[in-house]
Amino acid sequence: MHFSHPDGADVLLSYCTNVHPAQDVAGVVAQLDRYAAPIRRRLGWPRLGLGLWLPASAAAVLAADPVALAAFGRELSTRDLFVVTVNGFPYGDFHGERVKKLVYRPDWSDPRRLAYTLDLARILAALLPGDVTEGTISTLPLGWREGWSEEHHTVALGHLSDLARELRHLRRQTGRNIRVGLEPEPGCVIETCDDLIRAGLPAEIGDHVGLCLDTCHLAVGFSDAGRFLKAAAEAGLSVVKVQAACALEADRPADGPAHEALRSLAEPRYLHQVRRRRPDGGLDGVDDLPDAARTLAADEPWRVHFHAPVHRTHVGALRTTQPELADALAGLFGGPHPATRHLEVETYTWDVLPGAGGEADLVAGIAGELSWTAGRLTSLGLKGETQT
């Protein structure tokens, strides 16, 4: 959905389709009728934005076939759907039985990551609506920290320089400006604002490579949007896009209801990093929820990397970080100018939440998330395209 900021800038709201399993282009098209179109109708919006996710194999097919890409674009437009942003983080099967740390492969030291991102950029340049000249792509923050060497870092920075050069060339060819945002995440090479500064990203990539701010990841690290945005500016990086997401918090992790809720969330597919803030302000953490009970002290709150629906304040006995999300949105969009123009709701964990329902429940849930987010934007003074 299109929103107008009081300064006249457009802000475009989408939901991320990595919540839906798909292995090929036909599977992605099938999602449009099963989920996206019903969500748009339920909301009553004239157009619905998709934060498109394509596995690398499907992206390679579309990028190499202009006829197939044009046909895919028509599938979107006939359903009143549009794409201005793409999730380029998961490379392969994001709904396999066990994803965990596989989601960080290939990392940015691997040429396959560069090739995949460039495929997505070419696809996005072709799919952008006629009234939009800039598209955005989110990607992993270089890679997972374990095994990351100076050599990996040097090669990765070289690939980002190659990416920026190719994106400049694409802009000259198409008139479409595609920007890529590194998405800091707990456990990765870039997790905190200090990591962002230490990464030493080349200054010359700044026109095409910046920051994707995921508010779930931000909350897990007990950070805030203002400090992260300041660090990004100091590193010469702009906010390319924002992913609206909530983490989970256990105020008393050892209490019976909270303990049972945490145990129920320790599922085998995704990685659920946990952080505990010590009284001195430092953080303790583990890489996955099953390790937390035997490793982390339970005398202070825990925050868990488990993307919770943004319109919910609680998931069972655990609270969501919705207040922190609301504060981040206010900081990003409530000022005299928006910090970014692309906002994507990204809750991909619906089918691993306790009590997960079927397709109708998923449609209702995503519509509820989008409605809540739209309400936050209008409360900050933005106007949706259906409003007068």
C-alpha cells in the first residue's frame, strides 16, 4: 500500500512472501491466489505490496528469460499486487525440515551470493511499477560469525564493491535504481551498531549498499533504532529498507508458564538466538533456544529471535516487543522526513507458532499485521491511498 508522508514522500508498505513455501516460479504464482489476493481483498486495499522472496533457482530462471519475467509481472498486476522490495536473505529452501544456520549460506565471500543478488536486482528493475524508480533488496550481514576469517572479509567486501558497480550499470541501462541493505542479525558478522562500524565497508558502495533495519533483530539485542541509525550514518550507510517484526521476551524465564512457553518454541526448523541483558548492560547469549536453559542465567529477561506477529502483544505467556517496534516506527517515520521509503512486515514463523492454523488463518493473520502497521503509520501523520 502507498502512504504519503507529510513531507510529500511516498512510503510503500508490503508483506514478505518468505512466509510461503515455493521452489519454482509456478509455486510463487500459486501463492498469489492462495494468499496475496485474499489478503488484499480482506483488507479492502486497492493495491497490495509484496516483499517478494524467490529461491535462487527460480530467480535464475526469471532473470534469464525476459518473456517469463514479463508474464510474471502480468500475474502481479492482474491481481492488483506490486513489488518494490525483495527479500534476498534466504538463498534456497526456506521451508525445509531444518533450516537453522543453512540460511546464512552462501555468504558474501561466495560468488554465488553475488550472482543471486544481481539476478534479484535485474528482476526487480523489471517488476517495479511505472510510478516507482527505486527498488530495494535485503541481504545477510556478510555471513555467520563462526569461521569468518580476514580472508572471507576481504573477499566479501570485494563482492559488495562488484555489486555496487553492477547496480550502477543497471541504473544506466534501465533508469531504475536498485539498492541493497545488509540486515544485521544476532550471531552474524554484523550484529550490532559497533560491528557495523568495524566492518570497514568501502565508502564507494554507499550509493547502492546500505542498511536493512530488522526491528526483531534490533530488539533481541536490547538496542534501539536511534542508536543504530546514528551508527549507520557514521559508517556512511543509509537505511535502504525496514522490516517490521517483533521478537519475544520472557520477563521471568524460569517461571513455570514462561518456561513452558519457551520450551514449546524450541522447534527444529529455524534458528532462535537468545540474549539476556546483564545488570551492567552487557549481553549474554546463545545461538539457539534449546541451549538457553542450560547456559543462560534466568534472573534477568530474555529476548528471543522468534518473529512474532506484529499485531499481537503476547504469544502465550511471553510478551512480544511490539512497544519497541512502535517506538522504532515513530523514529523512522514520525520525523520531518522518513528515514526510508520501504517498509516490509516480515513474520515467517506462522506455521511453527503454537496452535498454527490453516490457510484462512494465515490470510487473516497477515491482514491483521498489515492493518496494525498501517494504523501506526497513519497515527504518525501519513496518509494511505484509500484515505482522503
